Amino acid sequence: MKVIIVGGVAGGASCAARLRRLDENAEILMVERGPYVSYANCGLPYHVGDVIEKESSLLVANEELFRAHFAVDVRTNCEAIAVSPDKKTVDLRDLVTGEVTTHPYDKLVLSPGAAAVHPPLPGIDLPGIFHVKTVPDAREIHEWLEKGTAFLSGMDRYSGFQTLRPKTRAVVVGGGFIGIEMAENLVQRGFEVTLLQKPDQVLKPLDREFARVVEAFMRSHGVNVMHGDRVVGFKQAEHGAISVETDSGKTYVGDVVILAIGVRPETTLAKMAGLAIGKLGGIRVDEHMRTSNPDIFAVGDAVEVKDYVTGEWSLIPLAGPANRQGRIAADVIAGRDSRYRGTQGTSIIGLFGAAVAWVGPSERTLNEIGDTDYEKIYIYPNSHAGYYPQARPIAMKVIFRRSDGRLLSVQALGQDGVDKRVSVLAAMIQMGATVYDLEESELCYAPQFGSAKDPVNFAGMVAADVLRGDMPLSHWNTARNEFLLDVREPMELAVESVPGALNIPLGQLRERLDELPRDREIHVFCRSSQRAYYATRILVQNGFDAKTVSGGMLSLAHNYLFGTGGGAEPGKAVEPVEAKEEKKPMVAPAR
């Protein structure tokens, strides 16, 4: 059996290595149009930022390793230019010599990846404008940043020699993974960085309230985040700089411009072979990673797969899914009945010492597909026991089914422990776990690593309380026009308050029940919802119609967590975000 694999990075390399382990006799040819196979493209921004100093560290494997360990015929700088499904042949062009050869196959695996979006904008090919997709891309950026601006910016009045000004300004276009990681690394190198993007938030998979925290945190570290402004072209500016023009008429000048607008599935060969293409533009595959042609498989960033939670088709250009898909394709080619379970988009990004992670569909996505059978909670547990030094809060948004408690998605951000919690919850989502399972999860505990009630347990306990009716829940968008009860201490109100809310500290509540209306719904809040929950239990058991406002004051200003100035000035009143956007006044409670 001869197997040709087109693409030698994540999915393709994984497929080749797995197939050899399963079938010693198969003839395996892997072609890669770039100069390297199996390189760590996720590390490219950190190489540009000198976090990963040696380029060689990005080369996870090489041609010699694949030949020696796996007996794979590897051809780099070699491009597949044509596929004939009827003849079962692939035409390959050597990009060094130009020679074209035809190769037969029994099974073909397409792992072409996704191409960086390169819109036909005026000036987009000016020197100093880069994508970040390959090792050579990172090398070119490195060289550009380090050589200084080779232009006459003035004359040294003592020597008369040309003065070189180092590059200090960068413009990053795009607010996804690469855009944010490049912005961070350029700041770390001392650049003044502006990040531009057309969408109204960074990191589209996040809900807006969490994306706003990310943006504020970036600004606090010197990144000028500008969204809602589309780039329309580039012009050469003075002294070799580049002027980035936008549709608002504003211009931003940089000594280097990074294009991180996104990627599109590379489907040229698939279309040539007559394979089915999905509505999102990716190669359509089944659970065995088989395309519409039974002898052709496809894996990686170019394929459309089912979202494990929603059942919708999705494009998920991530390394983890690509590697698993490559293994599954190899299994099936070798005669095994392996199946891809689907993806849930588990992701994390580091940001100036913090982390933002998510798994599963955002609330916005659920609304877009018409799924209303869900509830959400906001919680703020510590990364480990609060009495042990260096505990840090984790902001978590947990979404689950109202009908059966099934866990749907999680978004989390913080400076410690975020990766661990989201990874655990991602595994549980894939297993179909409910919030009741989270309650009973037995996880590692020592004070420096976690809490007796781990954030995972805590999420389950709060969500289960909601579903059992122990914690009737509300959110600021509905609570704003109802009777609001603030159970914080007076000194906390001196820092931040909500207009129109009645303040009765929790410790005084039982003695002051007669101040509360019995003919209105009472929405109770505190800093994080814990005291509000206690108060809600008191009120409900005394015959009041009470609900806890999820997340309390922290859900109004998550930026407390990072100290980015997201909270109000001392003594300032704060209205819920939803109320501000919709311009609806708070209703003052009757006393």
C-alpha cells in the first residue's frame, strides 16, 4: 500500500509517524512545500519576542528523523500541484529544480493547513509588512527588527555619519491568537504597539464581557487596542516607516506591521479532486477523517468537523485537534475503526503573565444558533487556598443546560491556575459531564496547589444550587429594573456602589427584614455573590421572593482581578454594563 501525505506539519507529520507504527510495510511519501516538517508554528511569536531564542528549538523533527525512525520518504520544498482521483495520482513540483513528477497512491491524506488572509489592499506588499505563519516568516521579522532603520534620519553633527534610528513602533492588524501574542512579544521587545481590528472585540470565541477585560489588561501593559476600524491600505511613510490607513480616516504609523487577520482553509487540491467543501469553506470529512472520496482523507486546519457540544459544523485551526485527526486517519488507513469525536475548541492564550482560556461555545454562539436551554454563572474562586501565599482569583463563566445540568462551556481568566481548571473541565465536557459531576469530582489538593473546594467543585456546587432551586439566580440585565439589595459593608460602598440599591449588610439582615417589600422580587448582590447567596437563603426561608445576582460587583468590573483600573473611582456609582448600553435607568427601591 502506498500512502501519499500532502503537508508535513501537525496533522500530516502525526499521520505519517502513526501509520508507520501501525504498518511497517506501507510505502509512505510525505511532501511539504516549505523547508521544514513538523515545526512548532505556535511558538513563532515567542521566537520573534526572543523568549525562544534559537530558531532550531522550533524544529520538533526533521527529514532525517522521519527517514531514520519511521522510514518515511520526506520531500521538503516540494508542492503538490494536481490530484487525479480517477487515476489515483498526485503531481509534485520540486520548488528548487522546478521538476514535475507524477506519483500513484492507494490512499491520499491532505493536510494542507490554512493560508494566512492576504487581502488585496493597496501597499500590502511594502517592505516591513509580515505574516507569521512559518519559520522563514519569523526569521524575516527578526532580521527586520534587528537591523535598525537603514535610512538617513539626521546627521551626527560631530562625525557627519548617517544616524540610524532603531525600530520602535509596531502596528498589529488582527485581535486573534497571533495578533495578541505578537503584540505582547513586541511590547516585551520595547516597541510601542497598536493593535487594530474591525470586529468590536478581541478573541471572538470569548463573550464580550471577558474580551473587554483582555483589552483593558493589554492597554494596561502599553498596547493601544483599537477595534471597529477596518484597514483599507498601506503607504510608505517618512524614514522607511509604514502608514496604516483605516476606513475611519485615521492612520497609524509603524516601523513594522504584522498582519494577523486570520486564516482560510487551503482547499485548492481538494476542489481539484472534486471533494465536498462545507458551508464554512473547509474540506468536509466524516468521523473517520475520510472525505467524499473514500480513498482520500483530510486532516488539520483545512477541514470542517462537528462541534462536540452544539453539533454544528466548525473550523478549528488548532494544533491539538490536527494531531489527533492525523492519528485517526492513520488508524483508519491501517484498518482500525477509530473515530474523531468532534471538537470543542479548547484554547488558552498567555498575556503579560496572565492566561485566558475557554472551551465550548460562547453564550453569543448559543444565541446565534437559537439554543436557549442554558443558564450561566459567574464565579471568582482563588487559584489555591486563600491562606497560602500568592493565591490569585480566577474569573470563570460557566454555562450549562437548564434541563439536565450538562456542562456546555467555560471561559476563565486569571494569573494562576487557569490552564489546570479549564483542562479538567474540557475533559469533563467531552465525557458529557453534568454540573452534579463537578460537585463530586475528587481532585488534587494541598494548600499551595488548590482548595478543599477546588474551583471545579465550586463551579459545580454553585450551578447545582441554581438547578435545585436553592439559589434562584438573576443577572444584571434583568436585575437592573428590579428591587436591588446590596448586602456589602458600608466601607465597600465607599469604593463602589450601584445607584438605587438598598444597603443592608448581611450581618444586619435578619433584624431588618421589615424594611424589605414582600410584593416585589428582590435581587441581592455583594462583591462576588457569596454573601448574596447567604442572604437569598435567609430571605427565601422568610417568605420573600429573592434571587442572587450572579457574580455581584465583580461581574460588573472583572478588571478588579488584574488591577487594570476596571473598577470605579472611590465613591463612584457604577451601573450594570447592560443598563449603560441600553440607556435604561435603574429603578430606585421603595423603602
